[in-house]
Amino acid sequence: MSQLNDNLTKLYQSHLTSLQSRVKDIIQLEKIDALVIHSGQTKRQFLDDMDYPFKVNPHFKAWLPVLDVPNSWLIVDGINKPKLIYFQPHDFWHKVIKLGDEFWQDAFDIQILTQANQVEALLPRVLNNHAYIGEHLEVAQALGFDNINPEPILNHLHFYRAYKTEYEQMCMREATKIGIQGHLAAKDTFYAGGSEFDIHLAFLQAAQLNEHQLPYNNIVALNQNAATLHYTYYERHKPSQHLSFLIDAGGQFNGYASDITRTYAAKKGVFAELINRLDQIQLDLVASLKPNMKFGDLHIQCHHKIAQLLVEFGLVTISAKEVIELNITASFFPHGLGHPLGLQVHDVGGFMADARGTHREPPEGHPYLRTTRIIEPNMVVTIEPGLYFIDCLLNSLSKAPQGKYINWQRVEALKPFGGIRIEDNIIVHATFNENMTRDLGL
């Protein structure tokens, strides 16, 4: 861990320099004095005396890896040393996260706040030319902010967040390592005959994360449950037989996420062959990802490859060209090929054409694609083709004119397996793609 912290320290200052440069540009463009970034505050459960798990403002954790401390504030102007107002209450009910000897501390002018409602004394005296960035609008208004989450400022921040610094890339490699540890344990538990809940617990144990530290709720689906794209139920009982297993789960490190999916067959057969074929399609798509291409174009390529797969496995009775013309692939692959990844699993700015926030529409007929960005170096995206046997989509397809071109007998034989998704996390470099998921051992 000390070697890791040494490496992070070396890269962190450059990371802050990049963030300061972005803020300086914003301040000059919008003619304001500074950004005041609120970490957030806890939320009480309705009619209860307990809070929901705290989730830090991603704009706050972009600057420093403090994830568990509400009521803290950052004041940044792009020039001066950032000021951190760090909440450290006198509290005997809960653990207080005290400042230790962290690699990031020297970069901030730190002031301790012991009572959340006294932050006004530590903020600038006049706030009407400062921009509040956070979710607690009533707090901002009470403190006297006039500029609350100004759209031009958020657009600028969100657009440039797509470009990951070397520090961020290192954090995402660590998040990937953590996710892979969980995946390997989950795979072993599946082949040992575990239930969905058993597999979920095995992931948590191996990744050394509790459920609130996960970047998103694990998808752990056996058999037909894999046909539900966001299945997070976790059956406690083992199925009568294990046919298939889909796991979509990631790790988290310093506030950065990984997002990894694998699918396994219990035995050799057609479904196992389908997994191998989709795996090759996924690798081909990763190899095709290049700077200056539209992500939407790669998504369209994926549909052509899925069409060919449907033909190869006899799931349709027409050519791949006709499958595309009749939009049949959307019934088997209904989601987008991938999305930006970083401080959030579905990171912001996916549809932005520029820093002003100009919207770039997805390709016609593909409304669920999560990014339409032009790919550039230092972007991090997921590549996640899928093939599913989803009852509601197949029922609609069977009633449509193109339903007559489907080999329903073969589809019915595969429905108990649910579906397949293969997802890797990719850093795009100028001359090559870094597949963190594969490179780090999955």
C-alpha cells in the first residue's frame, strides 16, 4: 500500500493542476470569484431516526478521495491553494473520520468545522459572486448563494470530466483490481453450486467492500434471471439446476468505479458456444475503438455483429443484412454498447458535443445508448455487447411481422439461460487501447 500511495502522490499534484486549470477557465468565462463545492449532507429516512447511506457529491471527490465525510466544503478559484473545510464533529454516536497523514493533505488549506450549522463563519463573507456546486439547494439559499449549480459551469465541468488524468487512470486500475477479486470469487461460488445470495456475499468478501461501498448494486443472476438487465434481487435458495450465471459488479477505489460483466455456462453446449462467440465480438469491438470515431458508430457495428451471430446460431432464418433492415437485433440486444466511466459508473457528459453542453443525439432507433461522444485519448469507456432472451421483447417480436423470421424453437430452448453480457473497462490512449479488465487478470 505504501508503494501505491507513493505512486498516487506523484500523480496527484498533476491531477490537481488539471482541475485548477479547468476552474480557472470557468471563472474567466463566467466572471465569478470561485466555486464552492459541498460534499453533501446526510438524509434522514422518513419517520425514522436513521439516515440513508451517505453518497458524496462527485464534484467534491474529484478533488480529493474523501467519500464518507458529509458537511465538508471546498473553495477553489483555479489560482490559489484550494481551501478545505473539513467536518469533524464532537460525536459519541458515530465514528468521526479524522484527518490522518493522507497523501493529499498538503495540497489544501484545511480548516476544521465542528458544527455543520456554523460553516458560514468559514466561508467567504460575501457569496453573491461564488457558485455553489451541490445538491442541497435550501442550504445554499440559506447561506446567501445567488449562483446555484449554474448550467454553463456544470456543462464545462461535465464535458472535461471525460478526460481522465494519470492519477484518475491509476485509481481506476485499482478499482478494476478490486472488482476482479470479487468476480473470481463469485465465479468459483457459482461453479460450487451457490445461490445468488451466496455468490453476492462471496463477491463482497473477496473485494473487501460492504454493500454501501459498491459503485452500484451488484447484478448476480442465475439462469432465466439473467434476462432482467438490472436484476438485483439475490435469491437465497439455490435453483434446481445451475444453467448459467451473469454477474455485473465493480470495485471502487478513491471514489472511482470499475464496471465489469461476465457470463458463464454451467456445462458445454450451445449457450457456452454463444458466450465464446460474444466474447470474440466484444474483443473485436474493443480493437475497433479509436480516437476521433463516434461512439454511436461503434454501437451500430455491434448490432451488425449481433445480426451475424443470430444467423450463425440459427436463431433467424434470413440474412444478417435483412436482420438489420428489420431491426430484429433490438429485441435481442436492447441496451447501449457502453458508457463513460469514472467518478460515477455512468459518468456524466456522455451526450455532449462541446463544453457549452450542445447535445449530440444517439443514432436513430437506438434510444438507450448512453454516450454519443467523439472518442478521444484519455477517455475511459465500457464496451459491453449482450444477447438476451427477454420475455416481453420476444412476445412483442412474435406478434410483429418480422416474427416469422425467428427460429422460435431454438429461442425457446435458450430462454432458460436468460442472457449474456461481456463488459470490459477501456482506457483509450493515442495509439492503443488499454483493456484494464483483461490486462489485470479477468
